[in-house]
Amino acid sequence: MKYLLLALALTCVWTAQAFNDDDVRMVKSMKKCVRCDLSGAELRNADLSNAILLGANLQSADLRGADLSNANLEQAKLRGANLQEAKLSGAYLSGAYLGAADLSGADMRDAQLYNADLTEAFIGKANLNNADMRQAKLIRADLSESNLIRADMSRSNLSAATLMGADLRLSLLNNAEFCNTTMPNGEVSYDDC
């Protein structure tokens, strides 16, 4: 009976690890892993610059401090991923799902976030200078104190988002949706409710 319980416990621990070890090795060595499962993977401080991670599942992955500059993460699933202080400058994240991801302090200069879903993401103190965020879903996202200079957020949904202290100089906000949105000066905009 004792061995049966131990076997069940080990099975539960083993199945909780969703990522495939071969996929982790491949992404670290070859920087390529298309539509692979890296959910929950430990990739802290990994050099994944110029990696091809098209459609990869990186949900709940630990990517703190990782270098993903110029990486292709189109359609990637990054829900709940920890990307604190990650380097994502020039990264291609169009159509990516970053709901509830932590991107605090991330360098996202020139990143392509066209039609990306950042619902409930924490993006505080991030550098989004010149980022393409057109049609992005930023519902309930926290962009406090972020650098959004020259960012294009045209047609983005910023409903219930927080922009407190964010720098929006020269940003494009054409047809962006503001409903219960906290603006950089602390005032709440209900323009599109």
C-alpha cells in the first residue's frame, strides 16, 4: 500500500510538468520550437534571441530576464508567463496570447504586438517605445509608469486599463477604446463606454 501511494504521488508530480524536456533542450540549443509545448518550463535568463517559437505553448513559463529580442512568437500562448525584465525588443508577438502575463520592466522597444491579447497583463515600468500595438486587447492591463513614446495603439481596447504615470508622448491612439480607463494623470476616462 505504501508503494502504491508513493507511485501515485510520483505520477502526479510527473504529470504536473507539462513541457517536454526534448522541446526545452531544442529551444535552448537550436532556438527553434514551432508549436511545441513549453508550458511551465524554466527558461530564466535563457538566450532565445532570434528564436522561432511560432505558436509555442509557453503558458506559465518562467522567462524572467530571458533574451527574446527579435524572436518570432507569433500566435504563441504566454498566459500567466513570467517575463519580468525580459528583453523583447523587436520581438514579433502578433496574435500572441499574453493574458495575465507579468511583463513588468520588460524591454519591448519596437516589438510587434499587432492584435495581441494582453488582457489583465501586468506591464508596469516596461519600455514599449515605438511598439506596434494596433488592435491589441489591453483590457484590465496595468501599464503604469510604462514608456509608450511613439507606440501605435490605434484601435486597441484599453477598457479598464491603468495608464497611471505612463509616458504617451507621440503615441498614436486613433480609435482606441477608453472605458473606465485610468489615464496617466490619474483621471478616469469613460469616453467609449
